[in-house]
Amino acid sequence: MKVDVLLGLQWGDEGKGKIVDVLAPRYDVIARFQGGPNAGHTIKAGDRKIVLHTIPSGILFPETTNLIGNGVIIDPLIMLKEINDLKEVGIDAPAHLLVSRKAHLILPSHRLLDAVQEINRGDGKIGSTLKGIGPTYTDKIARQGMRIGEFHEPGFMQNYQKHRDAHLRMADQYRVNSSDLKFDGFDFDTYERNWLEALKTICEIEQVDGEYFVHRSLWNQKSILAEGAQGTMLDIDFGSYPFVTSSNTITAGVCTGLGLAPANIGRVFGIVKAYCTRVGSGPFPTELHNEMGELLRKTGHEYGSTTGRPRRCGWLDLVALKYSVMMNGVTHIFLTKADVLSVVDSIGVGTGYQRDGEEFDTMPFNQQDLQPVLIKRHGWNKDISQATCSQELPEQLHDYIRMIEQETGVPVSIVSVGPDRAQTVFTRGF
Ligand code: GDP
Ligand code: IMO
Ligand code: MG
């Protein structure tokens, strides 16, 4: 058995959560391999709408085991809220959830550090979700992080206090006005109290050596789907640095984030939104700063699942898409939000970039101030949200799909035509 991978090929929010939920019944295990509560994965099933941040998107199916891998970072308070929200809709998450002992903890003081560092960046701010992602991964790499498995070991609280005090001293040096730190109603002392309570509850969930769990599962012929967070253009190495997240969001991250070998990787499903969005700062060459951008935002409800911020909207960017397909070894593309483009008469597609008279058809090292080279395609102006099979999709959409397949060399096997799990068209077998 091999591990299939599902990840985003743009700047995140491609609809990964929806598609994982659609595919979950085909898998025994769904495993998150990187990122933390900066992610917001939305699932819609009938009148139930669930947004997951830390918990894998297979959690709606009681037969599916959901693993939070070693590459993920966990804020117990946010995770506990997810568990309670799931309980309210009748889902007993801890009953089929496993946590890798090696997953690192986001401490309250990591969130504080994230905030002071972001304020300190001034105009160069990244637009972080302020969930403590950067500082937590920094500590992991600096070999001074705290892993969730340590909770059961003696000396945990002393160790915690040592880390917290070091962070508070560091935060002090930024000399940030304390009133600026009251973001999202964040108050350090309250947060810490609730965080420590939540940690106790979260640590009652079964912990495993995730690397042994995934390999034993494979030996026992169990099927595994690895679920990515964020998107390739937010990858720490290959995204538009420094406007990126702090983990490897690409297929390579599956190996380090779950303890797998490259030879264990099977099919790679790349999720592509039919247009592009980005939250936070950073280059976005095909961004639309006009009414068309507004129309896409309004029609696609493009507001962050984690922060509620309006998402920047623009046309599909083929240079970025081909770059992502190349690095991830994508075998299948799943196209989402095709229904949103139904309101557009003439659809733009970015085929290259220009800057100061120079043309680019590959991703340049410096992505600042690029102007898009655009082609126009006919829209379909037809409601496709009830389509159930390929034949019910309009010819202009088939043209759009063929263009993506020709440019990337990868088949488009699913077209998503609405947020609900039922609004999914399988266009080719896979
Ligand atoms: P993720 O982070 O990649 O899981 O994506 P998000 O959940 O942050 O954002 C995707 C948003 O689009 C969510 O509100 C989904 O419910 C919604 N969505 C997913 N697929 C489709 C689709 O095909 N059409 C429409 N209209 N909405 C979709
Ligand atoms: P999902 O999994 C979209 C963006 C932030 C910011 C940058 C760094 O839902 O697709 P961080 O909090 O990681 O320090 O923020 O990355 N970002 C996301 N954008 N979807 C996400 O996750 C994101 N996670 C982080 O907006 O620009
Ligand atoms: Mg999201």
C-alpha cells in the first residue's frame, strides 16, 4: 500500500477540507502532516457546516481513524474548541482521533511572540494568522520546543514555565505597546489559564508514535490519505518568501511530517481553485483590484475560515500552477469553485509575467511587482451547482478544464460545483 496525498496548489483555501471529506469514506486513515490552527478547513454536509483547524477532515466518518502527525503543531485550547464544536453536532472526535507524541505544542507565549514580531515588521508584515505558527516552528528547529508527549513526563510544568519566561523576556525586548496585544480579545493570563486546562483534556486523547502507526497501517493493507494545510505558494522554501508560512506544505512535507519514505508516496491530488485567492500580504501577480475582484469575493464568499479577513481575489495563474504541479509530483488535479466563475462573462487566465520589459514563463526568484500576461476565455454563464456528471457541465467549462490539463499535463479528475459534499462531479476515473 502507498499513501495518497491531498494538498493545495495555490495560496491555501483551495477547498481541501471539502474534498478530503468527500474522499474520506475511501480511506481507513486521514493524517494531517504539517501546519497548525492557521489552517481552516470547511466541510459542508447538508445543514452541517464545520470548520476544522487541527483535526483532520475525515472526522465526520466514525470508521475513519484521524491522525495528527508529528509535523503538525497544536494549540490545545483551539483544538478543544474544535472537539466541543464537533460534539455539538453529534461527533465524538476523541473516539477516532490519534495524536503523534512528537507533535509540538504552541504555547500561549508563542502567540504573544507572533504578535509582537508581526507588529515589529511594520509595513513588511506577513499578515500572519497570529496563531503562534512562526515562533513554534522556530523553537522546534532551534531544538528548544515542547512536544505534546512530554506532558506525561515528570517536570513538565517546570519546563513549561522555563519556556514561557524566556519567551516573555524576548517579547519585552520588542517594546510593543501592551494595548496592541489585545488582538482577538487575547489576554495572556486568561489565555494561559484556559490553555493549561485544555491541555489536560487534550492529553487524554490517545497518543501514538505516529511513524510506527502509519507503517503498521500500511503493512496491514490500510489505506491512508495525507491531508495538507495551506498551499504550495505558502511553502517555507518555495513560496513567496518571506510572505509564507513556516512549514513545508509540499509533498516532501508528508515524509518528514508523518515519518514516511518517498517510496511510500502514491497518488498526489492537487487542489486547485478555478481562480486564485490569497489572505495576508505578499506577491499575487493576477490579483484583481477592481469590481471583478469584488464579484469573485462576493460570489465565492471569500473570507478567511480562520480569521474572517477578506481574501484577495484574482485570475488563475498558470505559471504558479505549473510550478506547484512540478514540485509536488501531482498525479490528479481536483478543480474547486468552478460554480463561482458562472457569474463571469469573460474569464482571465495568467500565462506569464512581465517586469520592466522582461518576460517570465517560470517563477522568478523575486516575485515583487510582476504584471500578469493574461488571456481571455469565454465564460459559461450557467448555473452548474446542481450538475452531477461530466455531461452536465457546459462546453466552455470543458474547454477551461482541457486548457488546465494541456498546460499542466495532469488530468482534472474532480470538478467541485458547490461547498456541499454532494456538489462534486467526478469527471474521470481515479
Ligand atoms: P481549505 O482551507 O482548502 O479547506 O478551504 P477553506 O475551507 O478555507 O475555503 C474554501 C471555502 O469554499 C469554504 O467556505 C468551502 O465551504 C467553500 N467551497 C469548497 N468547494 C467549493 C465549491 O466547489 N464551490 C463553492 N461555491 N464553494 C466551495
Ligand atoms: P488553509 O489550510 C490561507 C497565510 C496567512 C499569512 C501567511 C503566514 O486553510 O489553506 P501564519 O499564520 O502561517 O504565520 O501566516 O500564510 N496562511 C493561510 N492562508 N489558508 C491557510 O490555511 C493559511 N495558513 C496560513 O494568511 O499570509
Ligand atoms: Mg482554509
